[in-house]
Amino acid sequence: MTDLVSLHSAEASIVIEHDGIRGPVWRHLGARVDPGALPALAETRGPATFALDDDILLPLVPPAGLGWFGPAPVALRSPAGEPVVYAPQSFEVTGDAERILIVSRDPVARLVHRLEIVLLEGGAFQFAASLGNEGAQPVEVGHLASAQFPLSAQSREIISWRGRHNAELAECREAMPQQRWERVTRRGISGHGGAPGLYVLGDGAGWDRGLAIAVQLAWSGDGSLAIEHGDEGYWTLSAAATLAPGEGFLHPGARLQAPPAILAISSAGRNGAMAQQHTAVRAMVDWPGGTMRPRPVHLNSWEACYFAHDAERILRLARAAAAVGAERFVLDDGWFAGRRHDRAGLGDWVADPATYPEGLAPLAEAVRAMGMEFGLWVEPEMVNPDSDLYRAHPDWALAAQGRPSPTARHQLVLDLRREEVRDHLFAQLDAILSAAPIAYLKWDHNRDHAPSGGAAQTRATYSLLERLRRAHPGLEIEGCAGGGGRSDAGLAPHVHRFWTSDTIDAVSRTAMQRGFVAFLPPEMMGSHVGASPSHATGRSQSMAFRAAIACMGHFGIELDPEALGSDERAELARWVAFYKHWRHLLHGGALHLGEGADGIVWQAQGTPSRKLLFAIRTGPPQDRRPQPLRLPFAAGQRGWGVTLLEQAEQARHGLPRAPLFERMARQPVTFTGSWLAEAGLPLPSQKAESVAIFLLEAQE
């Protein structure tokens, strides 16, 4: 009988055969199957021309250099620089309904590889790999994959994301490669392409149907995702953090742990795989008190005044924030000593005595008296050469020996690998948080690493964040890196929100936010109402359109309400109230994305029986009338009452709305679930830069 070990979710299966000669080999990774009494894999494979006499099959840990010509999950060399072959010969395979553990030992290299695959709540699988040295000699690990597995020959398309500052999360769709495809980051952070992840779609897969596989490396530093086609006819996918020379050095008895990888497999298309990723990430987040509270509306001071502020200016801004309904006020850059521009002060984390002679406590208390929490911007991982910290400790910045270190935004990166640097930063941040009622930190990171601190720098950042959270368990933290340069599951256990992009233009944000939620849940997505014209793009948009797009994530404000006219200020307050009323549906539940005809994109958020639907048009329509919007998720209910809550756009001009939508704005209109799923929801006419928002409530 074939020795099989399997993990099964509601939608997917991982099946591994323990071959008595070759060790554990892949039998299936894909849609759920019942393996039954399978013949052994070796029995299914006939001889091939120009091949080794001993068939390698599809091993979990291939013997690179001894007949495996695909990618190597483990790459090694001796201290003298000579290659070391890792070819395990003994194996322990154990498993139950929630976990598989494969321990592979190489008695020649005296190394042991451990791969644990765990079924997570929500249906995703987590891969965790490590390599230990059981020998008497050291060895250097150049590469250790977090996950490596085969993809079916039915795979058809790769979806990934690229980006830069102010232009994050551009979706890329490519056919499966005939040789090798790779996404690599080398900037010291996961990058403006978003989370280090990708989707692979099978034949006919789309938003709601077909096989979709989504992989996310839970890592905030340099890494690679690769898909390689071999002459066996299938693809191999691998995900790994990058190891800098020397940092994978394994002394006898030491073990190197790779960051985990999250694998989602769904037969319900991209939305099914996205739901699994969201559930996995939500389980990682360490909310103060143990559970997520309603995500508060906050106003961030940056685009309202940049560096041009004093204590009275900030108090006026805080009063304006409270007047429109904000629940948290965040003081951004410019509050600390020497900081009147971006060329000085980073590293000197004390309140500017000229602006705040009594420290931040009086301001924080005043904000609290207005009914808001007080938050603060910091950038602890950075230092300006023009700072007291750098003058005292120039050796604390990342540097290549004997070479000048390039600055970016007039700053250098602190070497967090050094314990004394982490201790100093913790002491400064702890003092700030202990001296004033600060509930929130916006933790920024405004440059790439050059030179690099390697994976150790990333782990040191995690360590500092973890230490700070232990000391201040009620603190919430926002992760920011020049906008969306470090938004990933690796940082998710340490933060509660990510800043999606420094671009707040609502047209740009529409695509960016859809890329963000491919891997991370919407309640962690910072989405603000910015000024018009947009500071990043120069485009002007209505308040209603800007606010409707911001409602899809964690709503905030990035402008000065005092600078608005009275009508526009009242409109902003109305949308703040709208978000507060509906955030219980917007956060923590299911999210569905889709596309309609003639440029419409949509998303629905909420519970199985109650959802908000956003139908978004960014450009002008090409058709005379809109076509109905198919909503596949609606098929799960017999009927739905549909109410048109908002049509967010510039004041309507021209033809009036059709009678249905006037009625739908007053009371629910009933449609069967099958009608909405297959025939579609009628839509009102929408001009460019508009959002129609509906409430869908299930009916028996």
C-alpha cells in the first residue's frame, strides 16, 4: 500500500507520498481530492530518454547537484567557499488532520531540514522550513526556501504587483513562463509592489470561479518568488527570504529558520484565495485587548501643514478635526528637535523645546479633551547626518567599510543589528510614550537600504517593535515606508494598519487598494480623504468621490478642514458619519471584488447576509447606458433587498435618474439571489469619478 500523508481544507488538498527509497515526494497540491488507494508514483512513471537511471520523482527536498536539475530549496557552501551538496537520505514523516512534519537528514553533510505544513483557520496552509547543523564543522547557507512545491500543468497565468513611491501596487498579468519567472526585491524592505506574493490562476479561473493559488511570504525584507518550468512538464514555485553573505553561517548545533509562507488554494477563484489570505493575516494581528475595536476615523497632519506648524497651528487643526467627527489626531513629522525640514533632526526623539516647551503632554491632553486619541509620527530606523545622535555615534549607521554611505531624503539607515542601537531607540520611544498619553504611532521608513543590513536588519526591526509593544500593550502602530513600501504579513504581528501610498488621489487609489487587499484585509488599509487638487497628481475630484473611495479601508483625513468651504466641510463631516455608521460591515468580514462592463469595478464588504456594494467608475463611460452588474456572491441567498445609499460624484447634471433608482434610494427593491448572480443588478448612469454605494440585505 502506498504510504500517503495528507492535509485537507474545505477547498484544497496537499498529498505527500513517503517513498521507501526516495523519501517524501509530492503527489498533489491543488483542489480538494480523495486520494484513495493510489498506486505509487514510481509505478506511474515510465523511462524517459536522456535521463538518469535512478528517477528523482518530485521530492520535497530535492538533492541538488545529484540529479535534480530544478531549483534548489537549499544552497550551501563550506567556510572555504566550496559547494556543499545537501542530499537527505533518512526521513521522518508525521501528520494529522492539521499538520504535516517532514524531517530530512543528510548523514554526509550532517544537516537536518525540517518542513512543517500547518492547516490554518480559514483554509490556508502555512509552510515553515528550517535547517540545522548536526555536524562538527560550520557551513554557510546561501539560500533556504520557505516553501517550494509543484504547480499543475493546467496553470495558465501569473498575477503579481509592481510599484514605486507614489505609484504602488500596479497589477501585472503574465502567461506562465516557458523557462523561469522571478520577482526579486533588493531594497531592504518588501517594496512598493506590496506584499511579497503572487497568484497563479488555472484554466478558466477568474474572480469567483476556477482554481486560484495565492502565495505570500511573511517577510518585510529582501526576498524572491520564482516559478520555473522544467522539461518534466510542470512548474516549480519557490518563495524565500534573501540571505546576505555570512548571515546564514551555521555553526555546529545552530539552526536557521526561514520566514513562513502562506499558501491559499481555492476553487472559488481570486476571491476565494483572497479570503483565505485575509483570515490567515487577521489571526496574526495582536490587537490591544485581544480584539479589534471599530477602526477610528483619524486625521493626520502631514498634508494639512507639512513642516509649517507650531503648537497653536496644531491645536487649530485638532479642533477642526474634532469638528468633522475625527476620533484620533495624529501629529506627523516636524514635532521634534531641529525638525523644520527633512534635512535634520532624525534620531533626536525629543519634543522641540521651541515649539513644545513642556513636551507633548499638554498637546496630547488637549486633544484628548476634544474627544480624540492622540497619535504621533516617528521614524526610528533612520538618522540625519545633521543630528545629535549621528554626531555622537556615526558608526551606528549602516555602512560598507571604507566606502561612503549614500543618503536618501538626507538620511541614513541605523544599524538595528547592533543591540546598543536597539536599546537606545527603545529608551527614547519608551520615554516619549511614558511622558504623554499617546495611543498610536505612525512608524515611517523613508528610504531604501544602501548598503543593506540583510535579513538580520529585518529581524531586528521586528524585535524592536515587539519590545515596544510589550512595554506599551495598549499602543497601536501604523506601518509606513514612503507610503506602501513595507506592507506585508511579516509586519502584521507588530502593527495594526498599513499606509497604502503617499498618493491619496482617489482614481490612483482605486487600483492600489484592490492590489492591497489581494493579501491584506481592508481594516488594515489606511485610506484617507486628501486635498483637491491632489498633492501627488494634481488632479481634482469631488469630496464625495474621494470620501467614498476612502470608506473602503480604514478611513482617515489628510487635509485641513479649516481650509474647506462650509459646504465642503459639511460634506466631509457627512461622510465621516457614513463611515462610522457602516464600518461594522466594512471591517472584519468577507470581501468580494469583481469587474463589470464598460470600465466598472466593484467590491462588496460585510457578512453573508448583509453587505455594502461599491460600484466604481474612474473614467467616462463609452456606452450609452450601463449594463447590469453580475454579483456571483449573491447566489448564496434566496433573495436580496437592495437600497441605493449614495451616488458619490460631482452634482448630477443632465438626464435624471431612472425611476428604479429614485425608488431604490427610498426603500429596498427585491431581487432573487440567482438574478443578481447571473443577470445582474441594474446600475444608475455614472459619470467619471463616481461611486454608487448599495446596501444588500438577504431576505428569506
